[in-house]
Amino acid sequence: EGRVIPSTLARQLAYYVVLYSPVQMAADLPENYEKAPRALDFIRQVPVDWERSIVLGGEIGEFAVFARQERGAENWYVGGITDDHARSFDVDFSFLPHGKRYSVTLWQDGETGGIDGDRFAMDVRTFTVTSEDKRIIAMKAGGGFAMSVQPVE
């Protein structure tokens, strides 16, 4: 058996946003994606190029949180990663245009997640925000989160 990567599934999704690369790749066996269809939902929709990028917070070597706007669209994606320490981050949605509502789908480490727990434990939930809102998002040790933020018609 190979070496275990000290990362959670939610953190791996966050990398699509946190690490800029116009060439994205999902490198794994198809049967592994079949085991995690909720994660594949995010991978299918996340764009490869961005109109705007905003650093929402971070400390070198500890954590990073980015918001990126899809090129040519009103959709945003937010990704957050942390080191081997669990932490929470208060996502401030003031980067969104005022006067609009957005539907957020959040992929985050599950209750039993983290690098010392079930690295594949992940919760997916949906809620609505405006530019006035803030949400505290928990990240397990070695974990993270990814968000899809899309305008509500």
C-alpha cells in the first residue's frame, strides 16, 4: 500500500480554487470517483480560468482562503485549506455585488473528518447569501472546504 497523503477530500476540492491553473485535472481511477459522487459534482462545475481573484485570508504555511469569479460569468468559487491544525474561517461575502442573492453549495470536512479521522468524510449543504453575509466555516486538521456561489434568478 502507498503512502497516505495528509489531506482530506474537501481539501482536495479546495485546491481547484486555491491553486491557480488553467489546466485542471482529476487524476484517479474511475472507480474512486464512483465512490465519491458528491465530490465529482464540484469537479464537473469548477471552471479553469478566472475573471477576478481575491485573497480572503491566510497565513503562510498555515491556511489560505481564496474567492475567484468565473471568467465571463457571475459565478464565484471559494476554496479554503488548512495545515495540520483544525481551524474556522469567517467567510465574508462582501466581494459579491450588492443587491443580489446567491445560492451557495458548500463541500466541507465531515464531522469525523480530518487527517487523523476519516479523510473522506464530507458534508455538502446549500444556503443563500448576499454581500451583507458572513459564514463561519470549520476546517478539520489537514482539511478544507470548497464553495460554488451562483446568482439566484
